[in-house]
Amino acid sequence: MDDPNGSSSVQHYIAINDLLVYGAVLTRPTGIQRVALNLALALHERYGYQSVRVHHSAARHASIPRSDARSLLATLADPLLRLLSHAPRVVQERLRSTARGLLSRFTGGGGDAVVFQRGDWLLVLGAPWIAPGAATAIVQVHERTGVRIALLVHDLLPATSPAWFTDAQGLTAKHDIEVLIGAAEKIFTVSKEVGVELSERYGRASALLNPADPIITTARSLQSSSERTIVSVGTLHPRKNLAALVRIWEAWAMEVEATTGSFASLPTLVLVGRRHPQDGELFSLLATHRRAASKIRLVHTASDAELADLYATSRFLVMPSLAEGWGLPVREALVAGRPSIVTDAVPAASGLPYCEVVPAGDEVALGEAIRRWWSGGTPELLSERIREEFTPRTWESVAADVSSQLRS
């Protein structure tokens, strides 16, 4: 591969410590994991980038875990995580932290040793804090060998919104991303908004690298289900602001019930996302808002085909987030031919004619938009426009952008 300085000896490596941890226990990639996994695969397959596990300032070759390969541990982990979700938050966080540490030490460590040369590139594409010690080891390798670090920053939320990230993982995430920002020679951000935050907070320039649009294929015909729903996709973290949807559905149900004597005509809201140690408020609201709870369906794990089915049987996506680095569900919905109602905290919707954007935290505006869309034909009109006009961005295109940047 070509060196920016003219040499052909430069090698390109991808640190996949976090993907190895994720791949050991999760059967479906989401969010940052999906972006890092698919970009790593595209760079490996198209440009020959080598994947490595970095540990104790050394590195070994490691295979990128495939999202369709279910390990025995991952199969067992799903029910264990569901069981753990009923434990107190502090217990969940401690056990998760212990598991991450063990998986970080013992997954993917059997490959041949890697000898970095000064001027090589080592890419960090995902969430290094998921593999404890990875960020420190990467920086130590950089200092010892002269390998150059290229970093993809998905968001700066642990630093810019610390109230949501007071647990051990949140504090580690802030430390790790700041350590890597300081050591990186090249930084990419998934949105211009994150790029602005990076410049303002750390004085670092970055290159924009929007993720690809995930291709997820439905396993059934739309005609197999007569019900149409509204869907929201994302981990049940407080910043996703799903509690707002519970309150909106409860108020809507009470209004309809007062007028007609029943709220059975209300649409079903499908919340698709893994549980999170901080999802207590959401479940407390569901316990006390009985009308809303009866019209809300929770899906904590779904294969890609099942997720595609959920998009296909919906009329539109709603994303009430208070903060996002990108907002991948908006793009998933577009690939499925579905428009979105989102807040202005979701960069992935910026400038899209297929989305209605409301101010983050404004429940009145959000509720009004949802009701208006449900009672009218806007979702179908926009779905038709999406089918006629929208062209998904591919991972091959994203990989080409990365490769070009690292040769310039």
C-alpha cells in the first residue's frame, strides 16, 4: 500500500478489541458496533487492511467477528443479559464491567504477533472502552513503534453530557476517547456536529466520514400483517428520551378515551432496543401509565431480518433523542422506505426531506407531529418519495473515503 510520503511499505491495521468483546456476547450488532464492524470488513476485503488485537502494548492478528456467526457464549448471553436487567443498577454495572474485563483479556488473542513499523497506520473505528485497557495499549504501541493512529469519533457525549455517563463505563469512555484524541494523527467524525464539538473542546481538526446506510432485508411480505405501527429503535438509555413517548401515548390515550370511551384505536408503538442499566425511569413510567403500556410493545433483541420486518410493518420511525452523534436508525428506516420524526439532536436527519425535525426536549411539538402524521397521509407520501429518490451510501464508499484520506 502506498505511503503518503511515497513509500510502498506502509501497512494499515485495524484495532478490533471492542468488536471481539461485542462478538463474544451479542448476536446482533447495533449502533457504533455496526458501523465499526461493517467498515472494518469493507477495509479488509477491499483494501487488505489487517485486523489486530492490541494488548499490553503489543498486538496480534485477529479475525473480525462476523455478525451472522453466533458463538455458544453469545447464544447464552442473551437470556443472561435479560435476567441481569432486573437487578439493581449498581449490580448490573459491576457485573458488566467484570465481564468486559475478562472478555477483553481472553478473546481473540491467538493470532501471530504483529511488528509495527514507523509510519504504519493503526485505525480505531469503534468503542475502545468496551475492551478495558485497549486505548492505553494502543497509545503505548504508538509511542514505542511510531505507528500512526487514525481515530473515528462517533460522539463526545461522555464529555459533553457527563450527567448520563457517571458509571464506570462512562468515565472510562471519556478517558479513553480523550487519550486517543491526544495521540491520533488523523481524526474522522461521523457528523459535522461532532466535528464542531471536537474542534471547540479539544482544538482538533477532523474529516467528515458519514456512515453507510445499513442494508437489512425483510423476511416476509408486508401483506402478512394487517397492523401498521410506529417504531422507535435504540438502546433504552435515558438520552434516547423514550420516557417522552410513554407520556405522549398516555396523554393521547386519555384524550381519546374521554371522547370515545376507548383508546383501542391508538397505534401500537414498538420500542426496539436492548435494556440498559439506566432504564429505570422508562420502566417505572410503563408501570404507572397503564394505558400507554397497553399500546407499547418492547423488543429487546431482534435479528436483522426481524428488525427489517419491524420497519416494514411500521408507518414511520420516531426518534426523540436528546443527544446523538449520528442516529443510524434514521438511515435504516430510509433503506426500508420509511420516513422519520426526529429531534434536532439527530445529525443523521439533517437536511433530509424525508424527516420532520422538532426541537429536542419539546414533548408538545413531538406529540403534535406524531398525531398529525398518524392521522394523515404524510408517511405514505414520503415513503413513495424515498422509494423513488433515495440511494443508500455503501460501506465500500465509506472504505474508499478512509483509504483516500490515509493516502493523502
